[in-house]
Amino acid sequence: MFARLENIKLGKMFEDDATNINDVERALSLVNIRLRDTATSFRPMGDVMDEIAEKWSTMNEIEQSAVANAIAGKNYARTYSNIWKFAFN
């Protein structure tokens, strides 16, 4: 997931997934998580993931789905959601 986010930050696209950085920022903003420190600087991905972990159990199903799809991509969103679900329930 870290590699995927780093590639998205760099503007690299995936054949099966056209997620861009705006999609990730939009999904995270639904749960008040910032992806950037400034307009031209990203927060460390570990910090972003820690914040997602802290808020996961308070997110509703729609928010969890949006974040999972943005972070993990459509092919791995269910796996990503299950990791958080089992880790925090």
C-alpha cells in the first residue's frame, strides 16, 4: 500500500486502476485526514496510515469503503478493509 501511494503521488497510473492523488485526497478528506502538509508537500505516508488506523472504527461503511478504495485500489479494497476490521474489532 505504501508503494501504491508513493506511485500515485508521483502521478504513475496502473493499468487496472486510474486512481489519482485527487481521488485519495478526496476520500481522506471525508474523514478529516490530510494527505499534504502544504500545497506542495505530502505528509509521511506512515503518519497518514496511523491516522487512518486511529479513525477506522469511527468511520461509517461508506467512509471505510471510500478510504479503502483510494488507498488499496479496487482490487485490494476488501482485503484492506478486512485487515482494519479484524485489527480494531
